[in-house]
Amino acid sequence: MSGSSASRKQAEALKLDDKICPHCGRELQAEWVEFPPALQKKYDKPGEWYYHPCTPECEKKNDQREWELSRREARVTTLRERSGLSKRMKGYALDNFDHYVSPATTRARIKVDEYLKNWEENREAGRGLYFCGGVGTGKTHLAVAVMNEIMARKRVPSLFVTVPEFLDNLREAYMIPGRDLDEWMDTVKNADLLVLDDLGSERPTEWVRERLFVIVNHRYREALPTLFTSNIGPKDLASQLGERTASRIIAMCDWISLEGEDYREAIVREGR
């Protein structure tokens, strides 16, 4: 048997099924393309099947789909660049959140999956999530993973804000002539999806409470979904943030408790 015949027989074995045009449903005509020896060695196979294009109309639709996918990826990249996320946080995902660390993380992942499954309804209702837990329990990772998932899947403009840094920026803005404080506040208040990280870690002065109330109240009234992370539980929320802010957060969010052992320590200890 010649080398060419052997390659063709091997190719027949490699061809598991025929390709179908996704637009018209026709079976695409396939042609075996044998690789030269150098490419056979490089790719460790004798060749591959080339599927001839379908009708010009279908090819036009394929081109349109590829353009839309490319545009979608560019849009997601732009959203991430404008999200306020650090380089590390852009890599936070549900896939790299180990929800088996504790019973609390397992329950949290189930609630998050349900929230994402019903995203359109939650978005319409302005429903958010409140991640509560101590330092290192994984609440920021999980909240940002939800944000990244929504940006990637739904291309929703999202913003990540660390509350202590945000308040520091506001204080500085009062002392910088020409700084447009209203524009920055409006950006935070009106983000399609907002993550307010580390809520309640700052000293609860009246000025702090008022600034936070302005943001939370606006998002509550306009039904804009917000994800909160905090070490403050429901019993202490009112004493830390004030009754008005606490009542609105409770009304607009589902509670996710991440109390338990340190998530980061558990990951390092188990060598993951």
C-alpha cells in the first residue's frame, strides 16, 4: 500500500462526522488535504478535512457572525478596561473560585449560580447581592466573578468601587479646584451594575453615612442592581450605616453569608 493510500485510509478513520451548515442545514462538501512531511511531523497527523463553503448567502452570514463575535470580544475588553478592576481582579472567575473550601462557600456558589441564571429578572427588579464575611473568606473574589461573568455574557457596563478609596477621593475632591465631583458621583450612582466593595470598614461619621445613602437610595429608586461586600452582618448594618441605608440594602439584595475559615489560607494550605 502506498504512503498516499495509507494516509487516506487514516484520514477516513479520523473523519468522525460530516459538518453541517448552521444556516441552511446542508451537508458541507469535504475534501481531504494531505500535509507535506514537515507539517505531518509538526501536527502529528497526516492532514485534515477542508470543508468547502456553502452558498454565497450562507458565507455572507458566516462573515457577519464572525464580525459580530469579534465586535463582542472587543466590547467585553473595553468594558473590563473601564470597570475599575485591578489586573488581578480581571482574572477572578467562577471557575477559579473553589467553592468546596467550606459549606459556606458551597452555599454561596449555589446562590450565585441562581442569581446569574435569573439575571434578566434580577436586573429588571434592581435585585443585587450582599456578600457578608470576615477578611479572606472569598467575598470579593465571588462578587467580582459575578461582575466579570455578567460583562462577558451580557456585555453590561459595570463598575467596581472600593468604598474606603471612593470616600477618600471624595474628600480630596473638595480640596482640588476644578474637580468635577458631581460627574464622578453620577458615574457611581448610575452604573448599570455596581460592586461596592468593603462596605462599612470606614468610620461611620455622619458625612460618610450621607454619601453612602445618596448612592444606595438612588440605585434603590432607579432599580439598579448592586453587589455589596462587607464584614457587617444584618444585625449591625443599621448601627453602622444608618436605618435608611440599611433598610434599602436589605430590600434590594439577597444575603450571602461567607462566614467561616479564611478562604485564601485554605487555598494555600491545600496547595491550590
